[in-house]
Amino acid sequence: MSDLSQMEVKQLRNEVQLLRDELAIFKRKYEDIIYNLDDDNFSSTLLREKEGMKTSIEVNAEGIKTKVSNEEFESAITQTAGLIESKVSDLNDALSTRITQTEELIETEVQSLTNVDAWLSSSITQTSNEIKSSVSSVFNTITKVNSTSDMTDKSKLYTYNGVNYYYNNVQGKWMQVSGNSIASSFVQTSSGFQLKGDVSISGDAIVGGTISGASLQNSEGTHYLQMSESSGGVGEYGTFRLYNDKYSSVPYFSIYDNELGHIGLSAAGVPFLGVTVSGGTPTVETYGNWDIGGGTAKFA
């Protein structure tokens, strides 16, 4: 630009016109840039790498995802309008934790792979009306053995004689299972609690109330007691026993009542003795053949 103090009017007019032309050209270029500016002119992913570490941020209209990783670990956070999820993984030992939050629930989960034989998973899910926790094991392999004494690794699933066995840590023994998975759960609602799976409770912790259940089993798992009631009003307290890896279909001994004032005894599902009380007087009834065997039967 020339020195304005040394310019004549004509020169000054020409200089002003030149500046106007340059300004008009700049305005057109600026307007073209703004008009053509859109998402295609920018990268949706920002990536940085240094000394084995990698960090990335991905942005689009649906949400944002960040990830940080190295050769051993990886953590990621995903955020959309309706979901926030964070996850941390151990890439070498197949361990991972996850927290998911939506407008309806919050869920946490921990998973691991043990010796490539089983997937272990525990989770807690919370909604407005329920809290549920569960633990499961899914066995990828089933080891066949020729004897129960060969079942030495408590983390494995074995099969013997066509039956699958897993080690129950609550009962402290090997137990049968159908399929290749086991699971337990605990559910809490405003109505109460619901348990699935074996439960170990100290008897000192039970101070009142009523215990309801289908059966009571001995510690060895060879016998169990069952209290039941049929649709006809028959109540039965029976003992079942294990034979050839299967429980008997009927109790081998039971006490039952089949009508008001009548109590009976049965063996292997067959009644052999009954008592009926009427007007305060009991009447004893026998069923089947009775062999005294040389003994003495005395009746008052």
C-alpha cells in the first residue's frame, strides 16, 4: 500500500477501489467455505498412540465412545441418549467388568474364563421394583472319568456312567447336574425374597417364623424327608432314599392322613397300619399280611 500522505486524489481513489476489490474476493471465498462446511470436512475419530498406549474418541450423531488400551488392558465408555456403559477388560486372563445404565435399570457384571474350561459370571440388576443377583458357571468341556475317585479338580465338570457331576461348594460334595451349566440367584421385591440354589444357614440364625419347602436332605445326600399335600387333602410326611444314583419315586416309609381323624403308616407306598379316632376312641386298622414270626401279639 502506498503512503497516503504523498498521494494525489486520483491515486487515492484508485487505491480505495483496489482494496474494495480485494475485500469482495475475500468475502466470496469466506462465504464459499462456510456454505460447504459439513461433517465430511472433519474426522469423526480422534486417535492418539504412544509407547504401546492407544486412546481414541469417536463422535457421531448417535453418541460418544472413548477407549483406552495397551497390551494387557482395555477400558471403554459408550454414551448415547438412552444408555451409558463402561467396561474394563483384562485381555490376557479373559477377565472383564461391565456397568450398564439406562432409564429402566442399572446392571453390573463380572465375567472370567478359568482354565478355558468354564465361564464364570456374576451380575446384579436393579430396577424400580426388583433387585436380582445371580451367579452362573457354564462349562465348555466335560471330562469323562472311569470312577468318582478320579474327580479331583473342583473347578471342572465330570461325567461318570452317563451322569454329569459338579462340585457344590455350599454342600461340600460332588452333585449331579443335567446339562453343562449351574446357577443360583437371589431376588428381592417389595413382597419378599426368592432364592434359587442351595443355601447354607446357621440354625442359630433362625429364631422364629415358618420354614416352607419341598424337602429336607441329609448331609450325605442319600435320604431326604418330604412333606406334601395332594389335591384330595392327603398330607404325607415321607422318607425317600438314593438307590443306583436315583431317588425312589415313592417314600419307603411315610406317615399320612387321608381324612379327618385318620392317620396311616405305609412302606414303599403300601399302607400297613392305620388309626381312626371317633368320639375320642381310637380304632386300629391293619392292612396286608402280618407275620408275627413266633412272637406274641397282645390286644387289650
